[in-house]
Amino acid sequence: MFYGARTDHDLYDIDTMLRLQQSHPWLAVRPIVDQHGHLHLPDAVREYGPWNEYDAYLSGPPGMIRSGVDALRDIGIPSERIRHDAVEELVVTGY
């Protein structure tokens, strides 16, 4: 699981995620912090690939989801294996 944020403080409930990683050997949690605007989450995900045999799940604001879907397609994840929050619903609720 890649968990992206702008600062360490924005990594909501990271302690819980890390505890889950300890108790589930199949889970790898990778926090990605971009304090200076240089590292983007899709770039970090790309480094750990290949991903063509995996499903991807995105959650977050509409812009991040749109750019994330594009980036995941670019690195070889088929569109039918990418799941995400409904962008239209997020826009309506103001997220």
C-alpha cells in the first residue's frame, strides 16, 4: 500500500497502517512524503513495479484520482484492474 501525503503530519493514522503491516505478512505499507513538491506518488509507485498483474485501488481528491489513474495506465496496469472512488460523487460533495 502506497500512502502519499505532503507532510508527515498528513499521514493520517499511519501508526495503525504500520501495525497492520506487522500482523499481516502479505501487506507492505510504503509512506511517500512529498514536502518539497519533487516526489509524486505515481513516480514512487512506478519505481516498485512491474504492476501489470495487480489490481490498483485509489482513494483521495478528484484531481489525485484522475492523475493517478493516468499514471497507473502508463505503467502498465490495465484499466479494468484500476478501481477508485467515484470522482463525480467527490465533486458533488466538495471533496
